[in-house]
Amino acid sequence: MPMTLEQYANSLDARDLIWPAPPEPRAAKARPHLVRMPEVRAVMWSLYGTLLNISGGQLLLEHPQKFVMEIALDKTVQEFKMWGSMTRKPGQPAEYLGELYRRVIADLRMAPSPKEKHPEILAERIWEEIVKKLQKKDYKFDAVAYGPLGEFSQKIAYFFHASLQGTACQSGAGSAVEFVHASGLKQGLLADAQCFSFVQLQRGLTAQRCAVLGDLLFPRSLRTLSCEVGSQKPSERLFKHALAQLATLGIQPAQVLHVGSRLMLDLAPAKKLGMRTALFAGDKESLQATREEIKDPATRPDALMTELMQITEIVGN
């Protein structure tokens, strides 16, 4: 039976591989504004920059630093033995793969997206298209170990992005989500994400010795991820999908708290739809909010957190 994505990620731990480290969080110039919200029955977290610390502050499909991108591409070529099926042009393997990668992304960005101004590009779809091109030159992979093309492409995407950007849970993330769970509140994700993002989150929580994991912390029905909905923030479609799932539990928008680090992308759309909002300003790298936006009544968050464990002063008994 092929490895699951999580099993594949775990298998890499047994090897002597070098990964980029997540950055050390840098405190932003902010003071907490904590407001008790007894009406909240569900907490919906953003992922990158909020629960997950990531180099660059957000998940990137393409890294702005050329040498970082080339290192990740070269490692991917070597890991999945792609060089034998590439055209023998002058230059390094990373250059050839990078050209393919950029071309596929450009094609996906040009693809029609009816009624959606903010479509999500799927990381595994990029690699699926690349593998199809390589297969025309007799590229083969071990389907017994990796699974069919779709599952294999997810594993390439995981490896490539792990080589591109280091991730780890933000300080206090495990304790914060365990508190919400223990309080009896509903808890989920409302986030820009890729097929491997939940695996990254689980691994980060495990590293923090979080006692409760997976579906117990974040039920499948309460994980609204851009890679599955097909829309990324600030698309209202993503937020309305989350609210529809919560509505089946009898939870109204005013009873939902959304926590995120990007005011205009995470919180403003949530506020517009009637949700309560909390800005996480504990990491300068990922914080996206100006003083003007924080003060504007149309976008002002209900609370401002400089530490994730400050959630204990906002929700719960």
C-alpha cells in the first residue's frame, strides 16, 4: 500500500536531510487589546503566520530569492530522479526544472476561473503537469511506494516546499488550540493552504508535545482550506463556506471568532460577514496591518493578541 502524505513526511525524518529552518519570531510593536467574548462558540484559525511560523511570513509558490528557489528545485530533481528525463541543454538541472515550473504556473494562472476573482493554484497540480511532461521522455516513478500520479504529485509538492521554506508552530500554538478544545468550543481552520499544510501543522503541534491532534482538534468538517474550496483569501466564497459548515451546528456568524495575522486578507472579510475577529500581532514577519487599518471602524479587529495563549482571556469560561 502506498505511503500516505503524513507517512512520507515521517519517512524523511529518518534520513540525513538538511531543511531550511523557520525564522526566529520577531516581536512587532503592538500592545494587546483583549476583550472577553462569552458569545463565541467557535474559533477559526488562519494557518501560515498565525498557528504556523514560516520563513517569509506566508506560503510561497515561488521564492523571491533566486538561489533559494534553485536549491529547492535542485534538491527536488535529485530526490525524485528527474534529470534523466530532462532535455540536455546547457545549464544546471534546477534551471531546466525552474523553466518548466514557471511555465506551468503561468498556464494555471491564465486558466479561466468563472465567478472567482481569487482562485487558488494547487501545488500538487503544478507538479502533476510537470511529471506528465517528463513522462513523455520516459520518466517513471514508484507507484507502489508513492501511489498514483495525484498522490505522487502531493509528495513532490511537500518535499519541494519543505526545501523552500522552513515551518514550525508559533510559540504557544499547541497550548492555545488545546485550551480551545478543552473549553468545549468548536474549533477549525479558515486558511490559505495547500495539500500538505495540515501535515505541516500536525508535525508542528507534535513537536510542541500537543496531546490532542488531528480530527479531535480540528474536525474535518471545520477545516475550510483554500486548496479544497478553490478560492484563496480574501474571497468571500472561502469565508461563506466556513460559515455554512458552522451553520449546520447551529452557530451563527456573530458566535464565530476568526484569528489571523493579515488584517485585510484574514479579518476584514470575516468582519464584513458578521464574524468576530482577533488580530495576531506576535510576529513581525507575518503581521500585515497598518495603524490606519487597525483604527478604521470598517476593518478594526475586536481584539489584538501578541501571544497565542492570550486566547484564554478572550474565549471560554
